[in-house]
Amino acid sequence: MYLDQPLQVYLDDLASAKPTPGGGSATALSCAMGAALASMVARLTLGKAEYAGVQQEIESLVQQTESLRERFQQLIQEDIDAYGRLSTSFKMPRDSDAERAARASAIQAQLVEASLVPLEIVERAAELMQLCQRISEIGNVNILSDVGIGAMLASSAGTGAGWLVRINLRARTRNGSGDQSRVTRRCQSLH
Amino acid sequence: MYLDQPLQVYLDDLASAKPTPGGGSATALSCAMGAALASMVARLTLGKAEYAGVQQEIESLVQQTESLRERFQQLIQEDIDAYGRLSTSFKMPRDSDAERAARASAIQAQLVEASLVPLEIVERAAELMQLCQRISEIGNVNILSDVGIGAMLASSAGTGAGWLVRINLRARTRNGSGDQSRVTRRCQSLH
């Protein structure tokens, strides 16, 4: 679990030629930072006399941004795990027809699984941006830039995660499966 | 130094109501991840027969992206330190005219110092984006999305850091000093 390790270890491993961590986990971490910044601005609005009228809503917003942060933190590792399984399936033996078929089947399945993590990052980044927008409307105006940066990080990381979804799905053969339809439906629901 | 501490500690502190870490350090960390992803794609281009013609340039690019990553890693802490000093100056006593003058003077000076860190993040994010562009042109096409995500993180973090520069400088009084001119000149050179 990279969350329990020094930040330097994550960055060094990200920069290395190892299969994981990769871009998906970086987008999850960027979103976790975005959620943290939204929480910070909301927390610095709590208990302030000039924001007395919005205390209840701000308390609810902190719960939501912290819940999102928790999920983004999990997604850092889930992306690493899913991509690790995909990477392992590419290394399966392909000496016989049976082996080649098993390998192809495993790759197809893992491409879908590896798409689900960045897809969730896209969906939750969109949720986070909405929370950031509301915090920017009613939160502590002295630190408005921090919630703006939070939204900006969520937006760019969500866009990047969207690329990963499309790239993984394009790598699949054109023989669509039920699993692929499941991903496609969720992609379509984003519009 | 957050680099030596578990990632979870940084994220928890970012989400807290503490004065630091804040948005500036998050933009530096996003850029460090962007540089790491650029390094990863370049490293996965080295030693590949189909990229034989660009090996020398890729080696130079890895050196440049790793050098930028090292600097972004330092800037995570430098932003925390600079903002910590600014935060301390706001807490200086203001019971007498002399104390108020000393406090105002310290705040003005620290606002400039606290602007220089995000200003450097903007400048180096622009450098990183240029390196990402070149890596995307000649690097391993199978992991193009990772260098795209690297550029995207650098772009958004650079934009966010630019907001911090402008906000800190607007917080200064209109009595420009030599220090402010120094920052202004560097801002203008970005265009």
C-alpha cells in the first residue's frame, strides 16, 4: 500500500520502468489532493461567525469531500492492482493454441477490469467538481484559490482517467462482451 | 519533510484546517507526478529496437524530466515553508504602532517570498509540458496516455500555481517594492 509508504517511494516507482504504478494511480492521487483541498476550505469555514448561515451545509460538504477522498485513496491502489493483473496476463505463455487462447481471453477480461478503475475516477472527479463549485459559492472566501486548485486537479485528472478508459477499451477486440457493454453503458451515462 | 513521510500523512494534513500544506504544495506534487510519468515513458523507450534512432535524445530527455522531478519535490516543501512564514507573520502582535508597522512589513515581504514558489512551479510546469510534447512525438507509443496525463497534470497544476502568484501579489499594498518588481518581471517573461 503506497499510502503507508513514504511519498518519495511512490514518486520514484512512478518514474521507473516498472509496470505499476502508472498514470491511473497518479490521476487518483491528484483527485485525492483535490478532495483534500476542498475539505480544507470547508473546514476553515466551520465555526466562523461570518459564515453562520451555511454551517449545516458546510458540515455536510466536508463529509462528502472526505468520503470522496477516502475513495480516491483506495483507487490509487486499485488501479495499481488492476493494471498489475493486466500486465501479468500479457506475460502468460503462448506456445500452443490453447495457451494463446487462454492468454487472449485473460487479456480481454483484464482490459475491462483495468478500465473500471479510471472510469470510477472520471465519475467521482465529476462529483468532486460539483462539491468544489458549491464550496466556492458559500465557503471561506480568503482561501478560494485552494478550492479552485482542487477543482482544477479533479478536472484534469478526470480527463486523463477518461483517456485511459478509452485506450483500454480500444485495445480489446471488436467482439464485444457483456462486460464491455457494462463499461460502455457507464461511459454513456457520463454525457 | 513530507517526502519522507507516508503519503497518507500528507493527504490528511492537506485536508486539515492547519495553515500548511495548502494548494501550492499540491500543485508541486502534481507536477512531480507529471515529471515522473514523463520519465517512465522515456525509460520504457530506452533499449527498444524500434526506437533505436532516438535513444540519445531520449536519454537526454530522461535526465531533464528527472531533474525537473527533483526540483518539484523540493518545491512541495519550499511552498510549505514559505507559506508557514507568511502565516506566522499574520500572527505577529499589533498592540502598538511600532508592532503594527513591523507586522505589516513582515507580511508584505512574506507575500513576495510566498509568491516566488508558485511562480517557479508555473515556469517549470511550462518546461515539463515541452518535454512531454517531445516525448509524445518520439517515445514509446504504447504508453502515450501516460505522458499525456503527465502534461495534463503539469498544465492544470501550473495554472493553479499561477492563481496563487496573482492572489499573493494582489494581497500586497499598492506600494510596489523592488521585490515586487522582481516578481512582476518574471511574471511578464512568461508571456
